[in-house]
Amino acid sequence: MRTVRTTCAYCGVGCGIAAGVTGERSVQIKGDGAHPANAGKLCSKGTHLGETVSPEGRLLHPVIAGRTAGWGEALDLVSARLKACIEEHGPDSVAFYVSGQLLTEDYYVANKLMKGFIGSGNIDTNSRLCMASAVAAHNRAFGEDVVPCSYTDLEEADLVVLVGSNTAWCHPVLWQRIEESRARRGSKIVVIDPRRTETAEQADLHVAVAPDGDVALFNAVLRELKARGLVDEAYLAQHVAAPEGFWDGLEGSAESAGVSPEVFEQLVDLVAAHPKMVTMFSMGANQSAQGTDKGNAITNLHLATGRIGLPGTGPFSITGQPNAMGGREVGGLANMLACHLGFSGEELAEVADFWAAERICTGPGLKAVEMFRAVHDGRIKFLWVMATNPAVSLPDAGFVREALERCETLVVSEAIADTDTGRFAEILLPALAWGEKDGTVTNSERRVSRQRALFAAPGQAKSDWKIMSEVAARLGWGDAFAWANSAAVFREYAAMTALAAKRGKVLDLTDKAGLSDEEYEDMAPFQWGGALPLRERYPTADGKARLIAVAPIAASAVDPAFPLILNTGRYRDQWHTMTRTGWSPTLAQHRREPLAEVHPADAALYDIADAGLVKITTPSGTATFRVKVTDSQRRGEVFVPMHWTDVNAGEGRANRLPSQRVDPVSGQPGFKNSPARIEAVLPEWRAFLVVRELVAPEGLLWWTRSAVKGGWLMELAGLGTVDVSAMLPAGERIEVADHVRGMRRIAVTGADGSLEAALYLTRRGVLPSREWVAGQLGLSEANADELLAARPSVGMPDRGPVVCVCHGIGENDIAACGASTVAEVGQCTRAGTNCGSCRPAIAKLLQAMQLEAAE
Ligand SMILES: Nc1nc2c(c(=O)[nH]1)N[C@H]1C(S)=C(S)[C@@H](COP(=O)(O)OP(=O)(O)OC[C@H]3O[C@@H](n4cnc5c(=O)[nH]c(N)nc54)[C@H](O)[C@@H]3O)O[C@H]1N2
Ligand SMILES: Nc1nc2c(c(=O)[nH]1)N[C@H]1C(S)=C(S)[C@@H](COP(=O)(O)OP(=O)(O)OC[C@H]3O[C@@H](n4cnc5c(=O)[nH]c(N)nc54)[C@H](O)[C@@H]3O)O[C@H]1N2
Ligand code: SF4
Ligand SMILES: [Mo]
């Protein structure tokens, strides 16, 4: 076994992994004990990365108009189309839409090609959907996009305030670090989120703010701190500039933020009592029509109280993707030139000179949502999408799909053969994925780590930067794109940061510009800017930070056609559009379907049943979900996950729903707040299907699929007659039916007697438990009686919904063991003792059981 130290494929925590390569495509995943981000810990997604590296489903060769092609032909075509488009319609008729899942080296090459050689600013990234508001807030307050904190600050803080962050699910290893520090030192955790998430359940205080009530809330807290004499006047005088009338203009109240006076008082008391305070913010802050103002409202509080730049303090924007930060550094956003530089004549000239650029762009390009509008109306005729799935992840995805359909040339560089966006592409280019690619990523605390290859390239896949440099060479720019390896690209980028450093910016990697290939290969994680880059001097002209006057947006009148607010976000064990996590049977157990979470009062009002189906409608579109009635929602609000796509669900795609409304400063969409209505959907039959080979059902009201060992589990619902043969493979069929109760059960076995598929359908009754049936797929011999009964003939305990995916421990196992703490549950069932991602869920379950016992 060969051990390779690398970085996790998923979130912006950037955990180090010690990967034991055990075969051509197999790996044992362990946390890297020496990595400063995680010190050996990994969450459920990182732990189960090994289940996502199989070549199954990968894009293995270029595809042109649906047929397999060679690289030569594909790259010739891409280059010819690019050239023709630029010549005929000018450089702004082409665009790149890239991703925080590219490596820094890929990102650097994409930016250089677009801004330096094609000559347009039209390169934007999915980080526009993710971090753009935080970037804009940093630029406004600090003069540069610098995150002022490090992870150790979360441990040194006496108070950690989490704003719009479901940390326990989305940054689980940071959550574990925060919780361990609380256990050690008695620090306090506040969660500001309209939903009572698992993170909020475990907080010392949950502030269930109204959607987009954050600016009002933070302004009100700051006003209160000022009244209590807690503003740091000396720090303000020396290091911070405030606009005229700032203190009189602090609009907003607890009431307008939807927070009760009692909870507001508790919040202010906690903030007042704990100068060592970190405010970590994420998508509930950024993804808003006033996301930038939210970032500045948070930052204002820290600047005004001097709670920044000291250990255990600061406003901490936590990044989503593994390399969102790397993209921001090199200039992957359309409104940054390169290396934290803007578009002044001087900056453009220096960058042109550094790159020996043939045709430097003249100004910023189009931001993601605008970019797709330009594709839609034909201003952009050539679009190259890399490492992102915009047909799913952009808002108003129906419009986005129309744009993709209309685009004259759509090139998609992908790791996976069948994605929603790839289905629109004329030219599909196979890219290396995690475990194959090689380069660097920057995590949320500005720490640069190496991602290293574990396996050889599958099929003909190539690294993204290599694909682009081969296109550049065909366009006659070979000399500027002639790197021998990713180390050479990295050296060039590091050298280029000299342009930022000489302007007094914090971004400075020039000490890495002379690394040898070996040194790059062995490079240990390092943090640019150091642990606390800001306090005494800010990278502005006068060296001072800025307070920014921000005011809540006045609430608009509620449209009676859309009386509810739709919020969207993430599940613990799925990653984005599920192109990789969707293949893992272990991860699928946490949440097999996308659920619409609805408050009990709203469920009653709209006549919606728990576990029934519901249609959600907004001005942009409709989508269908199974319902989960829960009081963790605020009344009047509905939550759905963003993950499901056309590949793994019918009708359950969230982004049919949000509008194109963006933050006016950052251009980031407001994914968390769309006016909506809900109504029950009443299918005439419901079914589930366990099957080895995927089928593509048609004409249904709704369906979803999830991975099980050896195959797939599908949930189905429809009207009228059921075309069973369209869903089942060939083979020997056994069947039982009860026409009075509208029940049908069919099992199909293959030549060797093992189960190929099993369908359980009902028109009126309940369907049996899925997990046992799904488990039969892997067995060599199927037992017909048991299959039709959907349970073993010898009694087997029902474990209930799986809580611990690592050890397969269910709710009933935990209830049966009689433990009263998470640690005891671990001792008795092993639940929560591996990656620990389920510990908040176990704690919640114990609380619920204790409540029940007390009643
Ligand atoms: N499991 C998992 N982890 C991930 C990812 C994943 O896909 N799956 N993706 C990664 C990426 S790219 C990102 S960007 C991060 C995102 O990480 P998070 O930001 O933690 O995730 P979300 O679920 O999108 O949103 C967080 C919370 O914002 C709340 N919210 C909604 N509206 C408001 C509001 O007006 N105010 C406040 N204060 N809160 C609000 C939502 O209710 C939600 O609970 O996660 C990263 N980690
Ligand atoms: N409603 C709603 N929508 C949202 C959000 C939300 O909270 N709510 N969050 C937004 C946010 S924060 C984000 S970050 C986006 C994420 O949205 P996307 O970026 O669209 O999601 P992914 O599924 O991560 O897409 C990455 C794609 O790249 C492919 N890929 C993986 N590795 C590589 C590689 O090395 N090279 C290439 N060429 N391809 C690769 C994967 O197979 C996958 O298809 O979604 C946004 N959309
Ligand atoms: S917290 Fe989980 S998903 Fe994020 S980097 Fe660490 S192991 Fe990967
Ligand atoms: Mo993100």
C-alpha cells in the first residue's frame, strides 16, 4: 500500500487526507494527522470518498455531437469555433464559466487565457453563487479580499456566532473543533438561522431570524453595544474610517429582524460579555439580495468593537468549495483582473506586461447570472463550462437551460459522462477528477495545500489546465501556455502575486515562485498572510478599514399568489449536484430523497400531509417533493435541498424555483428567499423499485433515485395505469397482487437466481420498509417468499432510519441501548465513533427521547 498525502475533494475546510492506495482504483481514506485544518479528523463525506472513485459513470473520451471523438479533433474544433467567434463577433462573444472545484493551476490558466489572450473579462465562476458577497464586503471594508481569521480563532474565541451557516452539516470538521473547544473551555455558540438546524439544536442560543433580517439584527446589536459603551473608540480613531452620520444611520430593530425582545436581549448580553468573539458567516448571509450588506453589517460590529486581528476574534467568511479561495486569488471572478488587482490602466498594463499578453481585456466581464442572460439573448455565442453544473445550480434554471439550448457552441469539461449540463453540450471534454488531478487548493483560512494524484488518468481524461493550454497553443499562443507541469503553472502564479504585494496587498506568494519541481511535490500546507493578517494596517490607500453604512431593505408587499418564503440549502451527506456523492450507498442512507420541510401550521393550512407529496410553485417554475412536517421551520417558510438533478429525480430539482434576483453589489443570487406557494399532490399509486441497472422512468408525477449496495433504490408516484414492463428488466418474474387493496409486488431474478429488480406498488396502503429489500440485491440467491413479503422469514430487528452511516446504526438501535449521552451511545452501539458527523443527530435524538420520557 502506497500512502499519498492529499486534500479532501469537498468543502472549504480543506481537510488533509492520508490516502492509502490499495489498487488500480481503490483507496483507504484516513484523515491526515499532520494537517493543520483537521489534525486527522474527517467528516462523513471525506471518510467515504473511496466509494466515489470508481470509473463507473465517468466521461472517458471527448464527445462531439453525441459521438466519441479523439482529442485532436475535439481540440481543433474548440479552437476553430473560438477563433471564428472572436473574429466575427469580438472577444466579448465568448465566455468561460468555471468553478471553485478547479485547482488553482487550472483557474490561473483559464483566467490568463480569457483576460490576457482572448481579451475579454468574460470569465466568471460558480463562486459568484457562493462567495461573491463576502468578497465584495471584504473589498469594501478592508480594501482587499482578505479573510482576517484562522481556524484556531474559532477555538480561542469565547463566543462563536454562526450566521446563516449549518456548520454541523456543511463544515463538519470545523463544527467538531468548535464543539470540542466549548467542551474544554466553556465557550458559547450562537446560531442565527431562520431554521432550527442540527447546528442550531446544539447552540447555546438559537436566534431564528426572519429571512434576510440579518442587517436589521446586526445594526440593532451594534446600536445597543454603542449605548452600553462597548465601542472601541481608540481602535476606531486609529484604524477605521466611518462615513458621515454612520452612528445615526444604524437602522433596524429586533422586531424588524423577526426576533423576540427576550432572545435579542440574550444575544446582546452574550456579545457584550465576550470580547473574544468570532462571527462565522456562510450562505444564509451571502446568498441574499443584500448579501454584501450582511457581510458589512457583521464586519462593522467587529471593527467598531476592535474585535478583529487578535486571537479569537474577527468576522470569518467560511468558504464552500475546496478551492473557492484559490479562484478568488488568481482572478477567476469577472470583476477582478488577476491576483487581487482591479482594472485601472496601470494594473492592466502591468498584467499585460507580466503575461506578455497579446490582447489584454479592457474591463470587467459579465457576472454569472448576467452571463447566462447574454447567452440567452445571443450576445455570447461560445460558452465553455468547466467543473460546474449550471443547468442545476444557477437560479431560474429553466431560463438557464433555454440559454444552453440556444448557445451556438457549448463546450463542457466534465469528469462525469451524464450530467444535466453535459446533456446540452455539443463538445464534451473528459477532465481528471479528484484522486487523479494534481495541484493546489486554498481553504477558508487562506491555507494552500497540495491535492495529489492517487491514480492514473482514466480513459483519455486530462487535467483542465492542460486542456486549455492545448487550445491556447492551437490559437497561436503556445509560448505563453507552455508549462511542463502543474509546478510550473504554480510558480508563474506565485511570481505574479508580486504585482499585488508591491501595492501593499496581503496576497503575496512570491517566496514560492522559485520552488523546484521536487519542492512543489513535497510542499507542506502554508497560509498566505499569516494567522492574523489584519489589525494595524489595512490594504487601503490610507491604511484604515471602513465602516460601511448598511440599511435593511424595506419588506415588499406579499403577493397573495406566493404567500410563503422558499429557502434552499444542503444536506449533510450530499455534495451539490450529486455527481460524485450520489454514487455512494453509504452516504445515501442519511437522506434518500429531497424533502420539503413545512411548519405544522402551514401543513394544516394548505392541507398537506406528512410524507405526502407537495408541489412548490414560484414565479419561475414548479417542483415536487415529499413533505416533512417539522417545527424546526418558522411558520410561513419552506426549505428544500439544492442537490437533486434530472439525472437522479423527476420534478425534484430545486432551482426551477429561485428567481434571477441578485445582490446589486456582488451579483450573487438570493437563493434563500423566494416567494412561493405550496399545494398537495395526490398520486393514484406509489411504489418503490430496487434495481441493479438504472431505468429512466417516464410519464410519472414524481420519482427519485438513490444508491444502494449493488444497485439503486427508486421511489415512484403516478396517476392512472402503471407500465410495469417499462420499469423492470428481463428475467424470471414472480408476482403477488391484491387488487382489492391495489397492491402489487414483483421480483425479477436473473439466470443465476440472484435478484435483478423488485417493485412494490400500492394504491391505498403503505409500502414496506426499503432497507431490507435493498440489501437483497447483493446476495447470490434470492428467496421468493421473503422478497414478496419484503422481510426475512426469521425475525430481524428493524433498525429504523439510519443515524450513523459509517456503522449502519439506526434510531431503534440507539433507543434500545438506553444510553443518555452521545458518548454512552458510542460505547454501546459504536454510533458516532468513526467520523463523528452524526453526533449532532444523536444528541438531538437523545434530547427528543428524554423529552418524551418526561412527558
Ligand atoms: N454536506 C455538504 N457540505 C457542503 C456542501 C454541500 O453541498 N454539502 N457545499 C459546500 C459549499 S459550496 C458551501 S457554499 C457551503 C454552504 O454551507 P452553509 O452556508 O452552511 O449551507 P446552506 O445549507 O446553503 O445554508 C446555511 C443556512 O442558511 C440559512 N439561511 C437562510 N436564509 C437565511 C437568512 O436570511 N439569514 C440567516 N442568518 N440564515 C439564513 C439556511 O436556513 C441554512 O440553514 O457548504 C459546503 N459544504
Ligand atoms: N438553490 C440553491 N442553489 C445553489 C445553492 C444553494 O444554496 N441553493 N448554492 C450555490 C453554491 S454555494 C454553489 S458552490 C453551487 C455549486 O453548484 P455546481 O458547481 O454546479 O455543483 P457541482 O455538483 O459541484 O458541480 C461540479 C461539476 O464538476 C464536475 N467535476 C468535478 N471535478 C471536476 C474537475 O476536476 N474538472 C472538471 N472539468 N469537472 C469536474 C462534477 O462532476 C460536477 O458535474 O450551487 C449553487 N446553487
Ligand atoms: S469537513 Fe468533510 S467535506 Fe469538508 S474538507 Fe473535511 S472531510 Fe472534506
Ligand atoms: Mo458554494
